[in-house]
Amino acid sequence: MSTDTPAYVAIGANLGDAQATVRRAMDDLAALPHTRLTARSSLYRSAPFEAQGPDFINAVVELRTSLDPLALLAELQRLEAEAGRERPYRNAPRTLDLDLLRHGDATMQSAVLTLPHPRSGERAFVLLPLAEIAPALVTAAQLERVAGQRIERL
């Protein structure tokens, strides 16, 4: 099976040892079936955005995968569950959050997945690490729109 489709996954955590959780998630993503990790951003610390709790640790990775978008989403949700992710309410603090940002050129809108991710362009914690590893996917205008959001590269 070829692993040709580029996919971008945002990683975030703000409970427990969030830096260790994000690093471990990068390794877990690299070990997914029919998938290889081809780039990983630096870690970033950001204030919660439309969420509560402590600051988040965020990163973005690029994968090359032959998994289709829904199969990849299922793997991401499995990793979240293994990390103890609970969903008591929308935007609750989280042990691990994995968001599929893009899957090749796929566009999709369903009850479980929208591609490209509908809100990624509004969030500095997605755009800055994505721009680090895939600058062609982020515009100067997008970066300008999120310039007021608190974020620091670690």
C-alpha cells in the first residue's frame, strides 16, 4: 500500500504533562498503519481559544498515508481515547486533542468530519505550527488575522 497522500494533524493538550503528551502523540502518529510521519513542528504554548483551563501545548505534523480520511480520523480518535480523552462538554480541557486539518486535496462535509478543517484558519495555535512545516498552506493574511492571539514557540 502506498503512503502518498499528505495529511496534516494538529495536536493539542492542556491537562497533565502536556508537552510529554504532545511528543508521545507525534510518535504514536508515526506508528499508525500505512502511514509515515514526514514533518513535525516545534511545540507552542497558547492561551485557551474558545476553551477553558490551563495553557495548551500545540504542534502540527505532516503525515503521508494511504488511509482514507475517515479511517485516519478513526485512528486519531483511538489515540485520543487511549490518552484518556473525555468529552464532558464542548471545548473542555483535554488530555489530548488530534484534529485532522487536511487530507490531500479532499473536501468533505459530514456529521463526523469536515475537510479542510473549518476553523483552522482562525487559530494561531494551528496556523503558526502549520506554517513552520508547510508554509505554502498558510497565507500572510491568515497570520495577520490571528496576530492578537497569545502564542509562543517553545
